[in-house]
Amino acid sequence: MQTKIIQIGNSKGLRLSKTILEKYDIGEMVNMRMEENFIIIEPISKPRNNWAKSFQEMHNKGHDELFIDDIFEEESNWE
């Protein structure tokens, strides 16, 4: 894909289409690095992004059950 370099104030930049932004989940910030003859632009992942959705899916499938009980038998007598 070819894209035109545009003037942005005293700098220059390029526009990314809405399709590309959505496909690669690009928000306000990106990581940009240079390797050999390439400029690589990567979205910055947000820790815990979409966890609520994933937890809900786990719950719906019954994959959120405890492997062990919350309270061990010997703990039930503790005061």
C-alpha cells in the first residue's frame, strides 16, 4: 500500500486509514522502531484490555470454577 507523506505544522507525517487503525487496535500511541531498512509501527497493548469480556466468556462456558475449595477443612475451625 502506498500512502502520501503530509505536512503537519513544521513536521511531516502519514495518515493511517480507519480500517488499519481498527484492524490493528491502534489507539493514541504507538511504538515505532527502525530495523535495517524498515520502520515498524506497533500498537501499544494495554494490560488487562478486554479482560472483562474474556472473564464473561469463561463464565458463560463454565471455565471459571475453582480447582480447590476456598477454605481448607482445617481452616474452618480458626477464629
